[in-house]
Amino acid sequence: MSSVEILQFIRKAEEEAEDIIKKSAADSRRIVSQAESQSRQLLEKLDSDIENNRKKIISEAEDAANAEIKIKMQEIAKQCEDIKRKAGEKIDDAVNIIVGRIVKLNGNS
């Protein structure tokens, strides 16, 4: 092999190496771009999942609170009815006491 052939061989090898380096760099950029795109998609999905879970938790908490409010309102309504009933019983006793005093006062005069 002559020196010219050796130089041509070396030049060809260098060109092939340069092509391989360029292709590798392009492949690397493509892989990084795909990874970044997938990362963005995963983050968007994660954000969406978090938002959906937040809404679900809030909705469940509101439902539980409304159920508790309904129970408390029923308890309070029952207590009010008991107070009204007891007040009605006391009114009858008060009327009897007042009538009794009026009769005593009129009977003594």
C-alpha cells in the first residue's frame, strides 16, 4: 500500500468517523428531545391527576359535612320541639298557679 493510499484510507476513516460523530450527536439530541417531551407529558398527567384527586377529596369532604349538618339540624329541631312541649306543659302549670292566686285574692277580699 502506497503512502497516497494510506493517506486516502486515513482521510476516508476520518470522514466516516466525523459522519458517525454527527449522527451520534443528532441521535443524542433526538433522544433528549423525546425524553423532555415524555417528561412534560408525565408532568401534565400528574398535575391533572392531582387536580382530579383534589376535587374528589373536596367533594367527599363537602358531602360528609353536609351529612353531618343534616344530622345536627335534625337533632336541633328535635330539641326545639322538646323545649316547646315542655314550655307548653309549664304554661298550663303557670295558668293554674295564677288562677289559684287570683281566686285566693278575690276570696279574701
